[in-house]
Amino acid sequence: MAILNKSSDGIVSVLVAMVRTSVVLGEIPRHKLLGICCPKSLVGESQTFGTNTLNRWQELGLFHVSDDQRVTVVDEFRQELRKSNATAPAIADVARRIILAKSNNKNFWSDTENKAADFTRAAAWMLAQDVYAFAPIAHATVEPLCNAQALSPKVILLQNDTRWPGYKSWATFLGFGRSESGKASGGFVTDPTLAIMNHVKELVPKKGDIAINDFLDGLVQSVPVLDGGEYRREVEGNLKPDKWKSPSPNELSTSLSRALLRLRAIGTIRLDNRSDSDAQVKLIGRDHDVVQSVTHVLRGDAKWTS
């Protein structure tokens, strides 16, 4: 079991449709849910994408299917999705939490029975790269770097061209990047801004500030594929040190730096650098230039919804 093989593991659009249908209609017979989200008149008798999506997300813990084959969103998430009217960002927030849960990443290096770890490994690895120098167009540009950096053949970072489209789709939905194939630069741009936005809003106090180290500690507890997070450390510990350069002490990766700088640019946060602070981190941009040094994070001028 994994999530990146779209043909066998399900797809984003079907998941969103199923969650919205379940939220609106409540407990619903399995055949009716499949009929609404994947009608046989459009997809054929097998309803493969719908069946595989439902099965996978039942296994991951989003849906409950009763003995008499009635489907509902599990209680833990039902109220949260109702309050948000099951918008795509709200579903993404729940899905991201489920995918990154420890229970869904136990067999972290398995290439088959790993639940969500195929995505988690890939995301942690992509976020560890220089995002300004690496915006791959296809798996053919990903595979050589994976092979060069992996500490051993057992270290599977982003497996084969079947899973690459799945990674792009889920990473975009979950807020870890975006495809820019229509632009001259092309490629997939790694950018966790959307994945961290709500967590940032929870961490930064309404009045006052939060020290950068406390802010980062809170952030990686919620999104452990970021710098210093549990899954990120696991992946980085399995990369060849002569083929992958870790950030220097007190430097953030280009991926997390990009996200914080974007949140600053849109007014969500302010980033202060105070001379009397013991802790300071550096945000790194293109060509490894230091864009800003930061000791504290504050709310910005943008209107907040939380």
C-alpha cells in the first residue's frame, strides 16, 4: 500500500469529491458514493479510480466503512470539515495531517507496504534540495539525482516515473509545490508556503512575537518533512554527504526560506532581527545568498482569518 501510484492508489480529484459528498449527505452507502463521484456512465463498470481512492483513504484513516458498507468521514475530522464547508484547502489540511501521521509512516523505507511513506520520503527529499537549482521537468531529471544521493540501493527516495505524476499531484494539493510547465522555466517548483500557512498562523501570537527557534520547533512538530523534522532527519541521514550538502548551522533550507519569505511578502508575518537575541537563523535564497537574518516572528499587516 502507498499513495503515489495514481492508477492503484487513487487520485486527488476523486478524494475531494468523496469528502464533499460524504460531508453533505452524511453516512452514505458505498455504491451510492461511488455512483455520485465516479458514475459508471463516465468511468465504466469497474469504477477503478473511485474504488482505489476510497480503499486507500479508508486504510489511511479518513473514511469509516461500516459492516453494511456505509461510508462516512471519521469523527475526528468530520466537525472540522463541516466548519470549513469541506473546501479544497480544508480537505488538504486534513489529508496532509493524515499522510504525515506516524501511524502511516511506520515502514518508512519499504517500497511497497509503507502506507503514506512513499510520499513522505519524496517530499522530505525534494524539500532538502536547492529549490532554486532543482525544478525537475520529468522523472528522468529526478532519477539521476536520487541515485547519486542515496546512501544505498535500499534508500528509495522518489521511485520511478509511475510515481512522479502522483507526487506532483499530491504535493500540489497538499501545499508543497506547484507545476510551472506552462512557463519558460518549466518544471515542478518545491515551495511549502501553503503547507505551513495555517500552522504559522497558529504559532504566531496575536500580540507580541515568538522567538525563531520556538517558532521552528512548533512548525516541524506539525510538518515533520521540514528542516529538523523527524522524517526530514531520517531522509537526510540516508544521503551521501559528498553528494548532498546540508545547510550550515543556523541556516534554513532554501525551501523553508522561500516559504517564510513569501509569507513575509504577502504580509502574513514580519521577520525581525534583533541584536540582543541569542538565537538567529539565516534565510537562504538563490545562489546560496543570505536574504535575511531572523530572531523573531510577528504577525504582519495582512488580514488574518484565524
